[in-house]
Amino acid sequence: MTERSLHLQENLKFLTLLARDYPTVAKASSEIINLQAILKLPKPTEHFMSDLHGEHEAFIHILNNASGVIREKVDRVLGESVSEEERAEFSTLIYYPEKKLPRLKARQTDLDSWYRTTLYRLIDVCRVVSSKHTRSFVRKRLPEGFAYIIDELLHAHFEDHDKEFYYEQILSSIIDIGRADAFIVALCELIKRLAVARLHIVGDLFDRGPRPDIILDKLMAHHAVDIQWGNHDAVWMGAAAGSAVCIATVINTTLSYNNLEALEDSYGINLRPLSLFAENTYQHSDVSRFMPKLDHKVRPFEQEGLLRCARMHKAIAVILAKLEYQTIARNPEFGMDDRALLKFVDFTTKTIHIDGKDWPMADCSFPTVDPRARAVLTAGERQVMEKLCQSFSESERLQRQIRFLYAKGSIYKVENGNLLFHGVIPLNEDGSFHESCLEGRRYSGHALMDYCEARARRAYFAPEGSRARQEGGDFLWYLWCGRHSPLFGRDRMTTFERLFVGEKSLYEEKQDPYYDYRDNEQMALRILREFGLGQTELCHIVNGHVPVRAGCGEKPVKANGRVIVIDGGFCRAYHEKTGIAGYTLVFNSHGLSLRAHEPFESTQKAIRDNQDIVSTVDIFETVKTRILVQDTDNGRILQGQIEDLKQLLEAYQTGLIKEG
């Protein structure tokens, strides 16, 4: 028996199972031909976004225009023969078909003629964006009800009859039976679906912005998305898992931006118990340090409402300080004893001992803190937290979205030569990988990231009330603000100092040494190799988390092109610091392009005035030879499938397996 025959014998069980899908030589051969053809197609487009922070309108717009990719296709198809204004209007129709369509129709004097022109143009754009895909791939993504018609229009051959007449018959029928509007919407959605093959979200969907739930709804409807968790995501995951310290953290952050709708409207979280407790406990307290951070340009605010918010903020901030004290005491492995700050307050002198020095407290009014049992919640505080925990656990929408975040999310991802993670790979001052001792074992680099993901999953999926679930919830809080958390990347979270201590020098949060080395190409290569990458020029680290201060001249591309930072400040709160409103990254068959975006005003203005986000495209890395599917991770999977099918053919040809 030859070596090849022996190999077939060893794989006989697998090949027999494969034969169920390809029961004849003809079907196996046909699939080999199909897969080999796919390998020669251009690499599909990947779209990278990060640090969305609840800014749903800007996110949806950039998702709809694919960071300018769709406008580029429109300009390519329509060309200079169509005015800039008309191309902008047509692009807006693709972005928001259901909202833009009624406005456009209302202006038409010859609606049938406008329908025909618009449909012709949409079909031409659709043909361009589908050109990277096989007919089979496109067919699987065609909208229900119009699949056959769109397939005909995209792939029909017109050699034997007049193209315009063929189109005219199909389009006239669509218009005559009153289906033109639905057909336009279907084509617009298909264009957006085909323009981007995969969407990567590199962390931080939650906090600051008004509606993270709308962002998650959009992601849940997306055809191909993955998420690398950020520290803001981790703490919301902990809150959904029932962790009291994570719930208090989430509410504290939400109240600091007066963003009650993110809790009450989005997830039905009942804040009334907290509000009543705060009014009873802090009504006569000075809560000026707890007034929310506001952008008065966005909407007006009423003073008494702000005071109620500030009282709630102080109430939850004190509860949070106690819960953090408890969490740190339960987990000495976190190495955060110095961050149980209530322990270091001297209520007599009204000072706090931090970093070896006593500092005056700006607010030392703690009516619910017993100096002899500082971490203990009062009966009123316990009741508030019990009701809040119940509200979070019973929020069906929150639970559904967090389950999605677990299903599609991870601490890091490696795909097509790119290493994606939100924060840092913890390093020591000398550039070596920092070792964390967790649950009696030491982890660093790649192993640390894997451990963090496994323990983060334990928080949600361990049995309710179990020790493993509580430990997991504590760990998600550690990922939010822990000294060596790969999602946080700083030595401390100075929330307590900012609220209760006046000394501004204490507000500084020292960054992990990773940031000192982020512009060092050799360090970037070392990290890439740790994750099995770095062998070619097309390997990169894609980061978020720390906004790029573009207004101060900081560049998002670092380490000689090996590190790409795409947190440019989606969040309105960051715009003054960053000078822009976010970076996104596009990776297609020609290479990488970074897109810098100006602030987005509103969806209403985009629809009414065809106002797109002003974006600057920096094509910073192009390839000499166009990247094909065979050069991607998926291409390697397909090549493995081809090899399996070739073995099946041999099994048929030698009689090892009989055709079905």
C-alpha cells in the first residue's frame, strides 16, 4: 500500500462524512473548481472602527457610508457627468433609503422617469460592489422577495438582445406594480452589505454617548462583525452579570454625563430607588463637585434636574467607594490595596493619605460612612443596590445585547495579519512582558490575554450565586480599572480623587509602559511574534482606547506603520482634545487606508441637506501586487477544503468510497 493510500485509509471516516455533502465525482469536482475560482478573487474589504462610546448617530452614518467607500463607488460609477450635488444626494439615498426616499419623491414632476434613472444607477453601483464576490456569495445575501430579479439584473448576458430593452421590461414591471420604493430600499441595503465584507469593532461601545443600545442593535443586524472588548464594555458585561461593583460603576459614569436615557430609556433600568435615597440623604449637601459634564451646545438643561442628578451621582459615588473597598479586600491578587481609598480618609483632619502624603479633601461629607466599618453599606444603600441589581438582571434587552457581546466578542483577534486589541499588552519599564499572578499562576503576553478572556466569560456563564460568578464579576471590574489590566492600561482610575479631592496633580493616571514603546518598531514586531504574526510587512497592531490628539500633531500611524491607532474621538466629550471626531481603517485588496473624520452634526441634517461626514483619506500602505482571497486567512481555509475534496476524489477513483 502506497503512502498516499495509507493516508486515505487513515482519513476514511472524515472522507465518508464529506461524501454526504458531495456524493458524486461531479459534485466534488464542481466544488473544487468553484473554490479555486474564489481564491483568485480580490480580497474583500474589511472596515475597522473603535471607541464608539454610545455616539449612535455618528456610528450609523459611518457604518452606512463605509468610511467613504460607498461614496467612492458612487463617484466612480456616475463620474463627472453627474454634478457633485446630485452625487451627494444619491449617496444619501443609499445611506438612508427609507428616510431619504419620501423627500426625493416629493420633488419629482416625472416620478416614473426618476424611478428609472435611480434604479439604473443603483444597479450599476451594485454591480461594482458585487464584483469582488462570487455569484453564489451574492445570491446568499440578496434581499428576500427581490432575489431573482436582482440576480438577473446583476448577472444577465446581453449579447443576444438589446440591453436597454431588457432592463426596461424588468424596471417597468417593478414601477407599474408599485414596488419601486421597496426595490430601491432593497438595492441600497444590498450595496451596503456587499461594500464591506467584515466589520471589526475594536472596543468601547458603551458610556458617555446617549444610546449604546442602538449601536448594539445595528451590530446585531450586521452580516459579519467581531468585537474586541474595551474596558467600558467589560464593566457593562459585569453589570449585566449582576456584579454590584460593576453596576455602581456603570451608574456613576452615566450620571457624570447626565445620560439617564442610556439606562432608563435604553434598558428600562429603574433609578427611582437611587433618586429617592439621594434626595433623603444629600438634599442639603453641597454637590457642586458632582454636577454632570455637559455640552450645552447640544441641548438645554434645567437646573433642578441637574441638582437631582448630582445628588444621585454623589450617592452612587459613595456606594461605589465602599464596593470597591470590598472588591479589593476580596481579591488581594489584584494588587490594588492602595486604591481602597476610603481606608485612607482621616475624617478628623479631613485629609486623605495618597502616595505617601496627606492631601486636603475637597468634599469630606460622608453621612453614610461609619469610620469603624468603612466598606459596609447602610441598610438604605443595601436596599438601593438590591433593587438596581434586580433591575439590571431583569432587563431583557440588556441581557440579549450582552449575550451578543459575548458571542461575537473577545479580548483580542488575529485576522489577515492584523492583531486587534483595545488597550495594551502590559509591559514592564524595560519593555519585557509584565507577569500577573492570578489564581496562583503567572501569565504574560499572549497567555495573559487568553486567561483574561476565559475569566471574563466565567463572570456571565457561571451559575448564579456561585463563587465563580462573583469572582468573575470582580475580575470584570479589574479589567475596567485594574493596574495591569490589558483593557485599561493605566496605573489607577482616579474617579475618587476627581470627585472628593481638590489636588489636580492626583488626577493623573500613569500609562502602562506599552505606550512608551508603541512607536518602537522592534517592540511592535515582538508583540506581533508573540501572537504568531510579524513575518511579512502586512502585519499590524490595530489599537483603540487612547484618543489620538490629532489637533496637537499626533499621528495615528506609529512604529514605522506597524501600529495603527483608530481612536480619534467619536465621543463628543473628546472633540476638544483630539481636534477631530474619530479615525476608521479600511483594508481592501489594494492595501490600508486611514480615514480621519470631522464631527457629525446630526442624522436629520445628513438626510435633509445631504451632509456627509467630511473625511480625509490617507492611503498609507499599498501593495505592489493586489491581495487576493488566496492570501487571506479565509483563503488558507479554502485551500484546506480543496485538499480535502481532492482526497475525496481519489477515494472515489480508487473505489475506497462509492458514489451515492
